[in-house]
Amino acid sequence: MTSRPDAILFDMDGVILEGPGTPLSVYNRAADTAIDALGLEPTERQRRDLRDHGYENVESACSSLGVDPTEFWRRKEEQASRLAADRIRSGERGIYEDVEALRTLGERATLALVSNNRHETAEFVADHLPASFAAARGRDPTAAGWRRRKPKPDYLLETLAELDVDGGLYVGDRETDVIAAEEAGLEAAYLRRPHNADEPLPAGATYELESLSELAGILDGRHEE
């Protein structure tokens, strides 16, 4: 592996895509589609649990309904990815304007997308953006995939191995991004967006950014060292 490469990894929600995460309406529709496909007749409480963003409540509701939670979760994740892609294509969920800066940044650094969001959605977004991404990684549509999310560094480490690099920068908008970056041996850039404008700067953040366009200056500074 190389040392101190110009590799920049990005979180997706709140960094590339506008807003801090997938809206609950997407998960509600995805769950309802899976419920209908499997012929389930849940109570109102069970439906709420099946619509939940987390795996644990989904697993509990599936057990009480006598359905395999792994199959239900897979169907729900797949449908949520389809709905998310439709929202991005239509412009219902936007992309931050400063993402355009990645077009030229990709000529100077290896770029990758690493998100807690679904892997299928991460791949779609990477292909949809104006920049060229060498890798895209999101959570697997399994219970294990859900439990390996940041602040655990698993997906970051897998991406670094895929890129064959052992260092670089991770750009995120949450404290969990900074924690995961540190665990993976990356410098952390904490990006300010409207949803985190008043949050304290997480301990361990190497940089504080107001825009993705500032990343070019960070690369310039590294080359001067």
C-alpha cells in the first residue's frame, strides 16, 4: 500500500445529498410494499415497527408475524433504494451545489463514497454525480450490514482496501463520521451544512469546512508539506 495518498472519501447524506438522511416517508412506503408483497396483515403497532428505520423493531415485528425478518428487511431495503433513486432523478431530493467542485478535484485525488445509507443507493449516487468515484460503499441489506454502520470503521476500512491506500481524508457532517475516520486511520473533515450549523465541532476533527470547494486548498497544503 502507498502512504499518505491523495484519497478523499465522502459521506453521502448531508454532504453530497441535501438533508441529513432518507425521509421517513420513503421507509414507510418501502415497508408497506414489502408487507403487501408478503401478504402480511400487521396490527397498527406491528406496521409502525415494520416501518421503523432500525433493524431491531423490524425483527421483533416479523417474529410476531411469523415471517423471516431477513427476507422482509431485504425487500424493504431494495424498495427504499428504488424510491430514493426516483427522488434523486426527479430532483425531489437535491444535490448540494458545491458538489460541482468534485469534478476537478477528481483529477487530483482518488475519490470514494462511503455511507451508512444502503449500498445500492450509494452506487446510484456515485454514478449520478458529475465527479468520477473510484469506489462506492454503503450498508449491506442484512442485519449484519446494519450493525456495521458508522461510528464503526468497517465500511471505511473495506473501501481503503479496495482502493489499495492506507490513509487520506474522510468528509462527513456528523460526530460518528469523525469517530469512524479516526478508527480507520483517516483525517476527518467536518463539513458545515444547514442541519449542523450550530453543532459543536467534534473532537478529533482535523479540518472544519464551510464548502466542498475548500478541499482543493487542503490538497495544496499537503503538497507543500
